[in-house]
Amino acid sequence: MTDQAEGYTTADGRKIGGVVMEMKNITLRFGGVVAIHNISFDIREGEIRAIIGPNGAGKSSMLNVISGFYTPSEGEVWYKGAKRPPMKPYEVARQGVARTFQNIALFEGMSVLDNVMTGRLTHMKAGILPQMIWKGRAEAEETENRIIAERVIDFLEIQHIRKTPVARLPYGLKKRVELARALAAEPTILLLDEPMAGMNVEEKEDMCRFILDVNDEFGTTIALIEHDMGVVMDLSDRVVVMDYGKKIGDGSPDEVRNNQDVIDAYLGVQH
Amino acid sequence: MLHDIFIAPFQDMFSAPDFLLQVLWEGLVSGILYALIALGFVLIFRSSRIFNFAQGIMVVFAALTLVGLHAMGVPAWICVLLTLGVMFVLAMAIERVVLRPLVGQPDIILFMATIGITLFLIGFGEIIFGGENKVMITEELGIPTGSWTLEPFGGLLILEQKDVTAVVVAALLVIGLLVFLSRTQMGRAIRALGDDSQAALSVGISLHTIWVLVWFIAGIIALVTGIAWGARAGVSFALEVIAYKALPVLMLGGLESIAGAIIGGLMIGLLEKLFEIYWGQPLMGGNTETWFAFVLALLVLLFRPQGLFGEKIIERV
Amino acid sequence: MKHFTKMALAATVAAGLCTSAAADIYAPNLSYRTGPFAATGIPLMNGQKDYFTMINERDGGIGGVKIEFDECETGYSTEKGVECYEKTKGRAVVTQPWSTGITLQVLPKTNVDMIPILAPGYGFSPMADGKVFQWAFNAPGSYWDAASMILKFISQDNLDNLKGKKIAFLHLDHPFGKEPLPFLEAKAAQHGFELLPIPVGLKEMQNQSAQWLQIRRERPDYVIMWGWGAMNAGAITEAVKTKFPMENFIGTWWSGHDADLKIVGEDGKGYKSISFSRPMLDAAIQADIKKYVVDAGKSQSNPEEMSGVFYNRGLVISMILAEGIKAAQDHFKVGEINAEQLRWGLENLNVTEERLAELGMTGMVAPFKTSCSDHTGHSGGWVLEWDGKAFVEASDHLTPDSASIQPLEVEKAAEYAAANAPWPINEECK
Amino acid sequence: MLYRTAGQYKTSYASDQAVFPVRQDAILLGIILLLAWVIFPLTASEFTFQTLLIPILIYSLAALGLNVLTGYAGQLSLGTAAFMGVGAYACYKMVTLMPWLNPLVAILLSGAFSAGIGVAFGIPSLRIKGFYLAIATLAAQFFLVWLFEKWGWLYNYNSSGAIQVPNLTMFGVYVAGPQASTIVQYYVVLVVVSLLTWVTINLTRGTLGRTWKATRDMDFAAELIGINLMRSKLTAFAISSYIVGVAGALFVFMWRGAAEPNLFDIPLSFRILFIAIIGGLGSIMGNYLGAILIVGLPVMLNTVPEALGIHIDSATVEHLNIMIVGSLIIFFLIIEPHGLARLWALIREKLVIWPFPH
């Protein structure tokens, strides 16, 4: 691999920066069950990082550790060069980590626009009084953030359903709205939990394009979990492979593809 | 002050153990009745995810029907059968008119619907049976009305025979119910529904049949509760309020646990009586039974959100 | 358009009804035939209603004017009661609120709306002070009267006999139940007996095991009960259960309902209740009620209920209102009296032995008279005892200790007026 | 044609964010306000004020408070009446301890007390969810009512245990107590209700509203996108309880005139819950529609048959009323679980495209 401090240049010539997040010897237990066993890896600025593995490998648990939903039993999470103290998930989100969910977790009772606007909540600072009278900061903020939300909506091509309640949308669009909500937060790291699960080929292609565009346009660092090997290999810059809670491979798609452990554990069984 | 809270009540208990026994007995009898109502809730919740607020009014309605039929000159035991018939028709009507059109709605909607049923039955019952207090046909049903006076520790312990009967009948009912749930195909279907509705359907019994059945069983429980409680203090719409006591029982025991309902009911019956007699009345002006059970359940849930009998919940995304 | 015509027609019909009704005296009753208190309410309401039906049928009303006796259902709910008050006050000459809670609520409004409240035997005891409560009447007796007579009875007319005794006061946790507390507390302090108030919550009425365990533990010499609705039956069954000596258990006049005692039957033998009224089944009025109301199919009651204490008390209560109307008619020389005139009538009631005989109600209530300063009349009453089947008389005519009640009435009335300032006082009344 | 929206273009986000983006809605609101502020006061009788107008406004406000908690933040509460009680008793204590206090200020301050207690009883919501939380709110319901009965200081050791509203003046006019005229009380209620409704509209359409709705719809997702659930739930409890408390103070001071503890018992809680649900959870207007129905129905049942010359026994009317309310609840839940507000929205949608179906 490449040198640790300075980053590397990808095959298509993109410049990848230093480490934004580093997982150091993470172990996660539920009662007696060990979901993650002593895993370490890093995520670099601007890259697309994938975590793959068969069912029950602990990928989702790992994503939950990154987003702060689970606190690791052992090990440390380093973020932007500092050790992350134990914190609530919302504090992690406010540090710039946004995510989507494997089983869509949109706010079904709200419109698409409102859902995207919830992504902006971490940036809204108006006190309760101005909110009550809809004046001053509250009113200004509403418009400023609306502009950002609308930009994301335009970017993901969902303008036409802006005012539709999300409950009425088809699956593929819901996935896209969820991505919009996460993007609206303008995150440092964007976590995608199986962004293409349950999609048809066309929808998958769309989603791929959006992920690459996001990375390209906004320079957002992306970490994703995905089942679909083909897609992952095309998309990502580096891949972590997990099996039974352990890390069995880490490197560029090509390196991983040729790793014998990975072939045995995952690729061989999967297809 | 500390003495009054931590020492005096226990001194009281030990200085008059016969009285303590009486308190525990009274608590046990109320506890049994709370448990019965809670059981009705649990059965319905397990099979249809409905938090049935109408369980309390069903108790009143069953008891009123029984007494009302008897007032019309029908022999007591025929009344019981006819009342069971009425409860069955009620179960069918509720399934048909209320539940079926509301399938798949959010929990809170179904909960509200049962409040609607409650109001309807209050109005309907009062039009048919009138609002006045009625006497439960205790003797006619062959329930003994005397009392046994025991003298433990040289004191006095009064056991009402109808309370003893209530305890025995309740125990039999619970045993019968458990046998039904574990030994019959229907029963297994109901239990399975609590865990997985697909599994239940695979037994080959339609959901609608199961619902009617479950509401009918809840009706039977209501009738037994109504007879037992009515024998204590007459039958009137004021009975409805005892249904509220089943709610903290559900919090402690869990909405889906049959064992939880029974143990929770007994616990609350005993503890609220002990608290009222030894702490509530001397220190707080009495009447603490209105809230004690709720506050207790709340405190327990604060420290064990899964309830007393639930397993620790692991949240997943 | 067709629809509209229909509506207009209905409106005209309704208007027509109203104008024809205006020739009557409108005396609404805030009744409760529903809810947890219906059991005790229904016989009273039936008695009240039957009395006026009889008056209308037999005499064509009072002074030639029919009485429109109408019920507005409250379910003993204060909220509904106020709604009924607002609804009826436009035409009504009187408010019969039928619950201490509703009485307290409408009490200040009557001063502004100028409608008399008639609350026979209930409501706020200081209403006796007619100078302060110009519009409120609780003849023939207040709760403090009842409490006073009970104490007199159990002490054999000498309250000092109660010294060192313990009296439990089992009461509904509601304005009604708390009403006699100030009087009882004053007496306890004065005569050296211990008063143990035991409240029964509205939700605990039917399950009083905690209260009766307390009674068993405290071993009071007497239990005085201020119960209503389902609470009475609950208390009496528990008393039987805990083997509390029935002869030491005595209730207020709203705790003496036959049906409540029938639940325990023989076991309730010895239970007593104070009463300002007595059922007199051979009184002349009974025949008229039967003839004009029951036989005409206009009664909602039944023979069993009609022989009971509460139904007959209902008759007495309506008689008091009827006498007030008559007094006003005689004084103002008009048939259709208004609310203000009725106020005068109620303030000048004079129910004598002779008058009771004329009415065919001899012995059903003791004679009493009201005045501008005394809105209660303090008729006194009797102790009724349950003999296993019915209530029978167990004492001579008792009178309350007015000498000690009156100062307390004046004091509490003044407190009330101060708290509700500005409050008009009838200065003319001496 | 009435509701044609064609031709109404939005040129800025601010105008799109307005409360009524469609002009006809604004006109409709104008008509309603005109009715409430001018026409009703000029025409209504004392009876109408006392049995319809004032209670409808007060019940709407209480339901609005509950709706913030249950409809917007998704926390089911069965203890609304107890928090109304806190507001009423707080107001009573304030005006009796500080008779110089402006009654309107006292009413608005009394909500602060119920907000405080609401937050205390809201803390369990951080650990307990769904029906368990609903039952937990019953702990507040029963405990507080018990406290109103037992704590003599609250009712100034009044022998009856009830609180009686004294005569209170504001700028020389009686606004509360027996001397106050109904129309003055109506305007006080209207001012407070309008003010709080406006504030609630602003809160629910902005940042806080989205925070609550996110908490309601999917709490874990809300937390993972950066919402502090504790703050979200507790602000909902605080603001809801504040509104409910003010409604309670109005209830006693502007309408009932006196109150005993059991007034704030569970039937009142349920009535407010009915209003909120029949009106529509998560809607502002629904509270008013629900209150009109629930308050108006018994009055209608009592007066309409009589006006038509049909005499129904008053007890029977009461029984029928209970039955009808019960049936209506079931009926509306089946027809439109989202309440009258949604029903109106559907009608409006139809009207927008009427008379052309596309």
C-alpha cells in the first residue's frame, strides 16, 4: 500500500488525503456473543471505502460503531487526529458523520423536502424564542438551509417529488431521498448501509452514479457496506473484508480480489 | 421522620401479625382480580397487538348482563350460559364491526377504537340495565357467603368464603387457560400468533376466527372477574375503574407475558395494600392506592425498561 | 329549499312550544340518573318528579299555574351541572344543583344571575347565613345539623360523654364528604374526643378494604359515614365483612338508602342513618300519588322504591319548593312568579304541623321555618335504623345544636364573602 | 373553481414557506377570524358562549397541547387533565398570594409550572416507549390528582377542598370570578388561544417541529442524523405541558369558576385525547374541528330533538350521547384514521382540481 501520512493517488488520478477516521483494535460484544473481534482500519479523506463480508460478518455492527450507535467494548475510534470519547450517536452526527440505513429509515410522516431539511438540523442554531415568533434568526435560517436542501434535491434529481409524503414513494426513490437527507448535512464522512440492496439494475446504476458524483463534486469521504461485489469493486478505492467478526483482508479492490482468505471465505461461497 | 418511614411500619407489622396476615390476604384477593383483568389484556394483545382498553367495561357488562337476566326471572345457571352467549356475540360484533375494518392501522388507532367500544358499552349498558347499583346473585350461583374466622397468633383473621371461592375459581381459570393454550390446536395458534403471525396462519385457522375466540375468552375472564368483584361490592358502572389497576400490572409483567400478568397482579395487589396500610395511611393521608401501583411500575421501568420479566433488549438498526 | 322550509317550520313549532310553556313556572332539576351515583340519585329524582306530577294533575299546578318540572342530566359531574345551569337559567325560577360540587360552582353565579339555589339537606352549610348567601337555601337542614345530631345521638345528648373516645369519619373524598369536617373538628377539640377522618377516593368507592383495615387497626368507638352513591354499599359490605359492630356505625342522611342495605340484608341490622325525613306509607299524600301519578302511568318508580327512605325524601324536597312557590304567589299576588319572587318565598317558608297535615305529609318532615337570616330552618330529624328489611325509626325527634353551629356558619360565611369580594351582603336583614 | 391554485406562483422560498401558500386558505382563515372576533361576540347568547364558544376554544387549546406531544413528538400521554390541573392550581395560588398580579399574566405564567412538572414526568420517556409510556403518564395523572386532594396549601385549606375563582380585574374590568361578564371572558380566552396557536404553528413548521416529527417517525434514525432525543422529547413535554397548563388555567378561571380535584381526573384526559385523535394527530386545525364535534355533539343532542318537539328523557339523552361519541370514534377511525383534519385536506384536494378531475 501507500504511505500513511500523505495519502495516495487513485488509478483514475484522484488525490486521496490523510486519515480522517481510524478504528483501532475494535471489539464489540453482546452478552457472550462477539460481533466484532479486534479490527483495525482507517478511512482517508476523499476516498470511497467499502466494508464487505458475508451475512453475519459484522459489517453492520461495524457501521454502527462508526456512527456511534454502538459503543465498542474494547478499542478506540480516532477521528480527525483525536481519540473520540464515548459519545451519543447524535454527537457523532454533529461532528460530521452522516449515514443511510439498510432498511430505509425515513420519516414517513413528512414530505421529501422536510426529510431533507432534517438533514440540516445539525446546522440550525436559532433559539426557541425566535422560532416561536418566526422572526430573526429562525426565519433567516429557514431560507438559508432551504437553499442548501434544494441544491441537494436538484443534485439527486428529486425536485418533482419535493412535496410528496415519503410514505407514498417507491423503494428506489426512498433510497435516494435517504441519501439526500444524509448529504444535506454536508458530512465529513458519509456512511452508506447497503445503498443498493433490493434495487433493480437500472436503479443500481443510478445510485452508483450518484455515489461517484457525490464523491467527485463535494469531495465527500464515503464508507459503504455492500453485498453486490461487482458494484463494490467498481466503486471503491479500498476495501475491508470481514468474516465472522474478524478482518480477513484490506486493500485496493485488486489486492482483495486476489487474497486467498477472501476468496475462500467470501467470494467462493457467495456465487 | 426516618423512624416513621423505616422502622415504625415494621414494628407495626410484627406487633400485630394477625393484622398483617389480614392485610396480605386482602392484597392477595385484589391482586388475583387485577391479574385476571391483566390476563384479558395480555391475551388480546398477544393475538392482535391491540391494547384493549375495553376490558374493564367488559367486566361490568358481563356482570350486568348476568344480574339483569336473573332479574327477569331466568334461573341463575342459565343466566351464566346466556351471559356467555352474549359475550360471544359481543366478541363477534367487535371483530366484525371494529377490528376487521381497522386491520393494519397503527397501534394507537386500535387503542382508540377500544376506547370507543368502552364508551359505547357504557351508554348501551346504562340504557338497557339502568345505572343503579345491583346486587350480585352470589347465593343463587351457589357461592358461599359466610366467612371463616381464624385466630393465628392469638389474633383475628377473617376469610370471606366468597373471596376464597374467587381465588380458587381464578386459579382454576388460569390453569384451564394454560392447558387450553398449550394442549389444543386453537390454543397453540393463539400462542404462536404472539410470536409470529405467519406461523399461526400456517396452522390453518383464520385470523378472524382466532380474534373472535380471543375476545370471547377475554369475555369469559371478564365474567368471572365481574362475579368475583360484584360479590364484594355490588355491580355498577363504578366497577369500571378497577380496570385501570390492570395497567401497571401490564407494565411490570409485560404486555405479552401470561406469567407476568399473574405474578405482576399479585405483586401489585399485595404491595399497594401494604404500602397503604403501613405508610400511606399513617404518613400521607391515605388513598395512596390510586397511584401507588403506577408509580411503582414507573420506577421499576426506569431501571428495567424491559419490565420485570422481559429480556434485555438489543436495539438494531 | 325544501329542506330549509322544513327547518323553518320546525323552528316555528319550537317557538310555539316555548311560548306555550312560558305560562308555566319552569323548575328544572339537575338530576343524575347515570353514572356511579345514579343508584342513590334515581329514587330521589323519582320522588321529586312524582310530587310535581301529582300537583299538576290533582290541583292543576300551584295557584292555578302549572309547574314545568324538567330534568337536566348531570351524571353528578360538576361540568355537566354547570352546563345544565347555563342552559336552564334563562327561564328557570330555581336551581336544584343536586351535588355539593355543582352547588359550590353555581353559588357565586346566582348572585349575578339572581336565581335562587335550593339544595335541601346538602350544599355548603354556611349557606344558612342568609345575609351573606341571599340566593342559596338548604332547608330543612345542613350537613352541620346532621353531624351535630349524630354526635348528640351517640353521646346520649351530652357530648362530654364522648371524651376520650375515638370516632372515625369515613367520607367521600369530594366537597360533599369534606363539608362537615370543620364542625366535627371544632367539636372534637371542644369535647375531647379523637376524630379520625378516613377519606374514600372516588375510584375506591367499591373497594374500601384499605379503609376498613384502617378502621380495624384503629378500633374506633364509632364510625360516622358521609357516603354517597356506590360508596354506601361498599362501606356497608366491608363493615359486615370486618365484623364492625353495626350499632356503632351511623351515616348521614344520604347514606340511608334501602337498596344499599338490602345487599347485606340481615347482616346490616343495627346500622343507623340520621334523616330529616321519614317515609310515612300511610300518609294521605301516598294515596294521591298513587291515584294521579302511578295509576296514570306517569311514574318511573316502582312499589319497592316508593316505600323507601329516598323516594319519600324526594317528595319532601319537592314539597319545600312547592311551598316556596306558594308563599311567593300569596305574597306578590301573582301566579307566574319569577326567580326573585321565589327567593322571597323560600326565605319566608313556614312549614307548620298544620300545613303538613293539609298537605297530607304529617310526620314526613319536622316543622320548620326560614327567615332572611336563616336559610336552613334547622328542622332537625330522626335516627333511622336498619332492621334487616327496612329502615325504622330509632330515636325521638332530634334537633341540632344550633347555638354552636350558628357562630361557625357566620364565621365561614364571612370568610367566603371575603374571598369572593366584592360580595353583596343583605344589610337590611337583621 | 373555488380552490383553483393555478396562476399562484411562488417566487421565493420564503413565500413558499408561508403558513398559507394558497390564497383561498388565507381567505378562509380571514372569514373564521372575522367570525370569532366580531360576528360571534355580536350575536351569540350567554348560553352559546358558556356551552359552546368558550369551552370549544379551551378544549381546542388543551388538545393542541396534547397534539404537540402526541401528534408531533409521538409520545402518547393519558395524563393531560392532571397537567391542566397543575396550571389551574398554580394560577389559583398566584392570584391568591399576589392579588395585584395581572390575571392574564398569571394565566400565562401558570403554564410554566405545568411545563416544569411535565418535564419531570417526561423523563421516563427517555427509557420507556409506546404503550408503556402511556401507562407511565397515568402515574402522573393519578398521583397529581391525589396531590390536589391531599395538599391543603394548594387550595388554601378551604374546607370543601375545592378552589373558587375570586373576582379579578384587569384595567378596571372584571375578567374572572362571578362578576366577570361572559363576553370579556370570551375575549380573554380568544386572545390567549390565538396567541398560543400562532406560536405553535411557528414551532411546528420550523426546526423544532421537524425535530419532533423525526423523533416521532423513527427515533433511532433521528438520533443518528444528529437529533438529541432527550432534548427533543423534553422540549415537547415542556411546550405541550405549558399549553395544557394554560388551557387548565383558562378552563377554571375563564369558564368553570371553581374546581375540585377530581375534575382533573381521567375522563377529562380522555375527552381531550378524543378531540386530538378525532381532529387529527399532527394537525393544528384538527384540534378545533375535534373540539367542535366533541363539545357540540351533546349540546346538539340536548337541544335539537327538543326544538323539533320530540321529548327525550334527559338521562336517555346522556346515555345516547355516550353511545354516539363511542360510535363516532370508531366510525372516524375506520373512515379516516388521521381525523377530521385529513378529511378536510382530502376535500380541499378535490376542490383544488374541481371541476376538472385532472
